[in-house]
Amino acid sequence: MANATDISISKTFIAGLWEENPVLRLLLGMCPTLAVTAAVKPALTMGCSVIFVLICSNIVVSLMRNLLKPHLRILMFTLTIATFVTIADLFLKAYVPDMSETLGPYIPLIIVNCIIICRAEACASQNGLVVSVIDAIGMGLGFTGTLCVLAGIRELLATGKVFEIVVFAARDPVTNEGWFTPWAAMGMPVGAFVTLGLLLGLVNLITKKQA
């Protein structure tokens, strides 16, 4: 991203939503994108955790940017990120244990999520507090929105539900009521790859038409 002095805050925010969307444009954070999007609830929880870590780590990195030494910056980024990931992980274990168990190791793995380190290096370490926070919010919302769209498609086609609310009435083999036949593959890893591939293709198509 260009230096914040050359761009408006609104453009910084919008960039994370579309122009530099972490998943659909930069192809960052692929591991959680593919692993936790079988349903919307875990995808939303993961997204909120990433937003929390992004905002907090960007704030700290921005505040200490003038003290960073080139050969120590990655170490400082990692320690800062690890601190807030631990807070998020412990919070989920304490207050949402079922969701914490569902997400398993993917919350701790936020520590090595390329999105967090990328924003610390490209934005927070070079810009002031306000721009760093806006950048974190935009990138976090872009990531979370993509996860929720991907999860919504998969959950709907795999179960006929979204947020456990019935949208498509599944056909009952005994009474023959309902019309929808769930696509079991959408709840499996193959469903994540296929859905993400189609979304990336759609984004590329839109981009070409805009050009």
C-alpha cells in the first residue's frame, strides 16, 4: 500500500474491502479460509478474532515504529501479535468454549497469519496511529466478509441452513416432503477449494469488466 500521507483515510479503509482484499486479491490467510468456513458461526468467530488482533497489533507497532531496528522488526511483530492472539484464544476458551473447541488450533495459528504480519510491515510500521487502525479495520472486515460469504455458500449447500436457520427445506426420504438435497461435499475440504476457486474466478471476471 502507498504511504498514508499520499492517500485518503477512506481509500485506506476501502482498499481492504475490495482493491486489496486479503483473500480475494492478495491470497493471504488461505489456511483459515479453507479450514473454518464449513459454517458461518466459526467463520465469523475467526474473522472477529483476526480483527481484534489486527487492530491491537497495528496500534502497538505504529506506536513503536520509530524504535524498531531493521534486524529485530519481524521478531517484535511476532511477539506483539502472539500477545494478542493469546488474549483472543483465552477469551474464547473462557466464554465460548464450544466455539474454541470447534476452531481448535486455528486461533493460535493467527500468530503466523500472513495478513497480520503484512499489515504490520506494510502499514503500521510506516504510518501513524489513525491510519494504522483504519487499515486494520478495513483489512479485518475484508477478511471476515470473505470468510462469511464463503461459509454461507458452503453451509447453505451442505445443510440447507445458515446460522442453523432453515433456508432450503431438505427432502425427507420417508415422507418425501421438501425439495432440497444437501450437497455433502460442500461440508468437506473439497467444497472449500471449489467454492473459493469460483469466488476468485468471479472476482477476476469483475475486475476485467471494470478494466
